[in-house]
Amino acid sequence: MTTAGEQQAEDKQAADKQGKAAETKKVIYAAIAANIGIAVAKFVVAAITGSAAMTAEGIHSAVDSGNELLLLIGEKRSQHAPDAKHPFGYGKSVYFWALIVALSVFSLGGGLSINHGIHGLIDPEPVEEPLWNYVVLGVAFLFEGYSWNVSRLSLNQYRKRGDNLWQAVRASKDASVFTVFIEDSAALLGVLVAAAGIGMAQWTGEARWDPAASILIGLLLMGAAFTLARETGALLVGEGMGKEAVAKLRAVINADPSIDTVARLATMQLGPDDILVTAAVQFKRGMTIDEVEHAIERVERAVNAHNPAIHTIYFESAALRSSWRAATHDLPPQA
């Protein structure tokens, strides 16, 4: 039976989870609003000026807009309650859709930009009225910068003292947030590359600088896609907590007076704020079954207080059988 204190703790966990989900959606909505408006502006100006780099940037923003919609699908699916088919919930839906985003960035964003740039190199066209390109790129940089900053602030909750943003990305398990951050980082660099390509074409009179910038933007997107695929793929196939976090968790479990040793400790990320833990422990010799049960409840509370994302803890049955045999038959625990 759930006590009043346990119920309050569960309610707090649910509220915290909803708060983080709302923060994640805020990041995605900011990115969608920025990318849709920017994509339209870039395509219009690309049609007026004939800039290949601007067309590549338009493709980039359009792909990013679609990607954010895919992330929203993943976020919605991840909120479904566990059922018979998915007893551990749907948290990994976020990782699946983030991986699809990575593939779309690689194929659509990177591939189309490179293809368009190659055609531009073969048959270069002079950039007309370049001022409009600079105006739109400047506005795009401001909007992308705003979206980037929203995702950066959200990443800061995973950032330890002295860590840089890349280390925060590696530490974050919220694929939606770090996907938007990586996409926006690539977008900001892409704007600078496009402006440089157009500027060099205008300054030197060599039109091929512009499509060359389109190819560089495509390569930049492919690099971002590879990074996203590596991070989300690791989470999708069952990435666990880091060594330092596991060591601290082991210390929390081992600190309970009923625990003799913690033989094996395994963790797996089930979602941005959901971690599964299995522990092979040896209890003190001579404990009764009731004492073991109370010890398990006590350890579970301590672990959850240490890391609220740990909702499920399984103690391996072999270790429990060993303790129960020692308690009921006065036998030494098995190794």
C-alpha cells in the first residue's frame, strides 16, 4: 500500500516529468517558428538572385522544419503510458524519431545541397542583387540564434561546472533538445558559409564561389547528421549511465547497512527521464526475509532520492535466493 510520503514523491516526479516535457516542446516550437519563416524567405530570395548557396540554405531550413515536426511526434509517443506490448513505456520513441531526423538531415539536407552545388559548379550563374541575400541571411542568423539559445539554456541542466556545450550534449539524454541544438549550430555555421560564398563571388567576380558554398553547407549538414546518428543510435540500442554516475549509484546502494557487496550494477536509458537499474547484491548474513524486503524498499527510496530519473530497480534473483537461503537454512551465501 502506498504511503502518503510515497504518493507525494510520485506526484512530484510526475510534475517534474511534465515540466521537462513542456521545456522540451518549447525548444522544438521555437525551432519550428524560426525555420518555417526563414525557409520561405530564403527560397524567395534564391529565386530572385539565383544564388545556389541561398537555395542550399532554403533546403536546410525546410528540412529542419520537417525534422522538428518529427521530433514532436516522438515526444507525443514517448508520453504514452506503459502497456502489455511496451511494459517499460514508450520513452525510446524520442530516440527513434531523432534517428529518423538524422537520416533526413543527411539525405535531404546534405545530399540535395551538394547536388545543387555540383550543378552550379558545372553551369555557374552570376548572383544578382546580392544585397537581398545578405539581408535575409542576417535575419536568419538572428532567428536561428534565438532558437539556438533556447536549446542551449535547456542543455544547461545537464552541464556540470567546467563542462563545455559539447560535453553537455554528450551528457544529455533528451534527444529532442540536443537534436535541435546540433541542427541550429549547423544552421548558424551554414549562414556564415553562405554569406562568405556569396561575398567571394561578388568580390572576385568568380560565380563558382557560390555553388562551392552550397557544397560546403551540404558537407556541414552531413557532419551534423553523423553526430546526431551516433548520439541517438547509442541511446536507442540501450546506452547506460556514465561510469562516474554508476560509481555514485553503487556507493548509494552500498551505503545501506543491510548490503554486504554490490556484485554487478547495470543501467539502461529508457527515455530522457527514465532509467532502468538492475543490481546483483549480497545482503548481510542472517537477515530474515522480512528484513530483506524492508532493505529493498529502503534502497529503492535512497536510489530514487539520489536520481529521480531511476523509476525501476530490479534486484537479481540469484543474489536474493542466496540471502534467503542463508536466513532460513543458516547456509553461507553463494559467491
